[in-house]
Amino acid sequence: MTWVTTYLLTLPVGLSTLVGVVTVLIVVTWPRGRGFRVWALRVGAIALSLLGAAAAVTVYNAAVVGQEVDATRNVELSNNLAAARRELSNALAENRVQEAKLVTLERTASDQKQLDAERAAELEADLQRAMQDIGAMFSERNGVIELVLKDAVVNFDTDTSTLQCGSKERLSRVVGAISRVLDAVNSITIVGHTDLRGTADHNKTLSKQRADAVLKYLADSGIPHKMMNGVGKSYLQPAGYDAEQSMAAIKKANDTDKAMAENRRVQLLIRKKSPLP
């Protein structure tokens, strides 16, 4: 801002400057003497003084307008700066909130991962104890716990899918072990198997019915039905095999009464929940 803005834009100083300009112009241009010509010159001097005063007023008004424009611009800049500061402050506050949420989520994920690992360990330990109590086989591979309930553990009436009372009592121990750590279980597949006696179709139906009988008992005991499914394998997957076998292998695996008793079994394939990455 120039000295004009600094010194002339206050009303008293501005008026004093204007009066001074007019006085100086009149004094400088005022003619001496008498007569029409002198008066004509005096009129011209007054007109010139008024013209100078008008010019001074114009300059003064222009300076005032310029100052108002500058003031308005400064106010706008100040407001914009204040708004930018508020936006920055809000952004920083939001960033701190998001960082806090991220820390909480990471801590929650870590805690959940630890909890899942503990639950999985509890599941295996409880099931292992339950299997030892009832004399069933237990193994774990690739996140799948396999419980083999042999014919001597889970009994059915001959050629039926009706569970005998002793079988229900032994299954209740399995239910208790699973129920304690159910949140570590993803799904349960119940697979029924038979020996070689009878036709393939009959044994397929019978093995599925026996798997469904165990499933129903588990569901009635509180294990969610939606996480379980029953499968009938007939005699196609003898004990000790992970897949269906050829007829020659099946006949060899059923060549004695003891071998056939081993093949009459129900498997529980319990898939554990995958740990968090």
C-alpha cells in the first residue's frame, strides 16, 4: 500500500489535503490588478482550482475504493486461510480416529487369532480325551480331525440304522467335547461305512441312513444341523483307506469277520476353522 493509502484515507487528513490543494491552486494562479481581464483570469483560476479539487477528490475516492478492495481481499484471504486450517485440523483429527480404529482392528484380529488357536487346541485335547474314554480312533491331518467310531463303539441293530442305547451314551461324550469349543469348528461330515455283505445299493442306503442317524443324534444334542452333513460310502472305502477302492482290494479287506467288523464304522470328519492370516 502506497503513502497515499497510508496517510490520505482518513477523513480529516483527506479533507485537509483537499482544502490545501484548492488553496495552493488559488494562490498560485490568482492574478493581480484590476479590470475585466483580471477578473476573467481570476474566474479561470477558481475554475482551475475547482478542477484540481475534483481531480483530488477522484484520486481520493480511487484510493478509498482501492483500500476497500484490498480490505475485502484480505478478509477473503483470511477467511479462506481459516477454512483451510479448519479442514486441515479436521483431516488430522479424522486421521487420528482412523489410526485408532486400525490399531483396534489389528489388536482384535490378533486377539481373535490367538483365541482361535487356543480353541483349536482345546478342541483336539477334548476330543482326544473323549475318544480315549470310549475307545474310538482319533487322528488329525491338514486341519481335519477324524474320529472313527467302530462297530464296537457305535452299535446299530442288525441291518438297521437304529442306534443302540450304549452308542448314544458314548456319542454324548463326543457331543460334550465338540460343544465346549464349537466356535472352533467349521463343519462336520459324518460318513457311514458297511462291510461287503449285501448288495452295493442296499449298503449305500444303509450306510447313509446310519450316518444320518448319528447326525440326528448330534443335532438333537445341540450341535447345529446346518454345519453337518451325512454321507453313505457303502463298502467302497474299507478301513484304513482314504478313498474308494477296487473290488479286489475291497474283497481282501473283508476276508475275515474281524476285518468286516473294522469296516462297519462311522467317521466324523471335523474341519477346524482356518486361522486368521
